[in-house]
Amino acid sequence: MLSKIYKICKTIPDKFLITWSTILVCAFVVSFRGNDFLQKVPAISADWYNTIIAVLPGLNDALSSTIGKAIITGLTVLTIVTWLFKKIYRPIAYLIKHSTMGHSLEEFDDEFQKSYYFKRINIETTIENEESIVQALINQDNMYKNMKISKKSPTIFYYGVAHIPFIFRLGYQFGEGRQIRLLHRFRPTGDELEFKELPEHDNDRAAIWQLLIGDEYLEQNVQSGSKELIVAISTTYLIKPEDLRSIDYNGNMHTLEVIIDKQDRGYDFFSSYDKIKSYTQTVLDAVRNCCKNYSIERIHLVLATSVPFAFYLGQHMHTNQFPDITVYHYQNNKYEWGIRVTESDIDKVIVNNYSVNR
């Protein structure tokens, strides 16, 4: 309830509220002390009020009446409350910081910091080896379970710099039933380090996607009857076909490539909620079609994309329309390890491409 009142108060421009407050002060003085007293107050310029009295000669009597005093008192209290909500009140919000790479993540847009009182939730682990991957998963899962977040909980913001499998997994755990607001560090020139919330819209033109089912694999796949699908999504850096060999040793899996047709790669394309929602739907439709057409039982997901898009995609793939999903991390020029986001047993979650039993 308080958050709704706050949102309404925030929409009232300060200039309008200052003008209204000045009028109300004059009306309050006239109502309780009379027009003569108003003329004696040097801090108030009452010339405009005299003009109003000339047009409405009965206004003084109306303000001085019992009903007039009650109305003015009510309006005064309402105006004071509005000022308090605009200048002092802040709604409470969860702020989830997600880090597995040891980056400094403390820079925020000033306006954003002043808009909420934050309950901070830190999911922080440094990944160094396979054991630390497991420990990071345990820490993340425990933190998620301890959040005790319901649909009635305060607003939730998410931001971070983490390995893609962990980002996707956390989004997957939340699912699409809970709206999470996303912070992003916009770095088109490399010098903007502050996290800001994504705007609903932006002026950047939508880019064209290429959705490719590799013909070179298709004939082999039909013959082999593969039930596995690689989904490679490139929005910042191009994923090369040879990179996928660390997942698909024999080259017989179905492959869906989703590539953004943009020459200036190397920075995050997703600069608004509109883009994330639109392109997520494009990806989901393509993956669903592949799963249906080829009876897919396992999806191998590789992402070269932004944190907000990876998280949001994870949220919206948490449905019974998709089979087993493994998300991979790229290092040492290959997809060296991954996380099975649909697996609840922590002992079976990690996929090591050198030791996994396929």
C-alpha cells in the first residue's frame, strides 16, 4: 500500500507541488487568522491572493467557516504527507548481488540508490577449480532457499558479474512467476562502471537475428537419431563452430545457432526490457520447435551474451516445455565445464567435458 502511494507521489512534479503549497499556506492563514493577518506576513506575497478575492469576494468567509477550516486542514495534511513521501520515504527492496569472478560491484547510479532502502543479498564465491564450482553452487542454492521470497515480497533487483551457468541457474530457480528487475552496467565506451536499471524502452534499433539449423548436421542427425540439441546464442561475441566440439565430440547433435546480425560486437546489445523480452520469445519459440521436431531430450546451452539476458532467459525456460538443460562456461578456448540446471542432486549437477560419462 505504501509503495503505491509513493509511486503516485513521485509522479507529481516539484514545481506544481511548490505552487500548490504556496496557495495552501495562504488559504490556511486566511482560514485560521484572517485576511488581515495574511497581509502582515512579509514572507508571503499576497498580491495574487487579492486578485482572487476580487474575483471571488466570498472566498474569505468560506475559508473561515467550520467546513472551510476542515477542508483546508485536510488538504494541508495531505500535502505534507505528499512532500514526506517524495523527499523522505523510500520503499524497501531486495538487492541481489551475484559475483563469481571477484569483480568490484559497488558502483550505482545515484538516483537508483536514493530510491529504495535495500535489503542486500550477496551471492559471492570465487571460482578456481571444480571443487570451488560445487561449493559455489551450494552457497547459491542455500542463499536462494533462505531468501523466503513470495509474490508479496518487496521489489527484487538483480545484478552481477558471474559465470553464465550460475546466472542462468539462478534465473531458472526463480522462474517466470516472480518478476525480477534487472540492473546493468552499460559500457559502450568502456568507461561507464555504474549499474543502472534497464529502461523499459530505448531508441536503439532492433537488430536482425539469424536462426540457423546447420544443414551439415541435419542429414547426419536424422540418420543417427540424435536426441540432443546444442543452442548457441551469440549477442556479444560470435560462438565459433569449432568451439562446440568440446560438447559435441562426434558432430552429430542438432545445432541451433542464434546470432545477432550486428557488426560492432563486443558490448551488450540488450539495453532495455523490451529487447530482452522480445528476443527471449524469439529464442524460446525456436528451441520449442526444435525440441518438438527432433524429439529432443537434452539441451546443451552456450551463451555469449549479457547478464540480464542470461538471467531472464533462465527464468523463462523453467517450464515443462523444455527437457534437461545444461549450460556451459567457456574457458581455455573451449566449453570446459557446465551445470545441469534441471538437476536437483548437487552430486550430479557439474558436467566436466573431460570426464563426463555420456
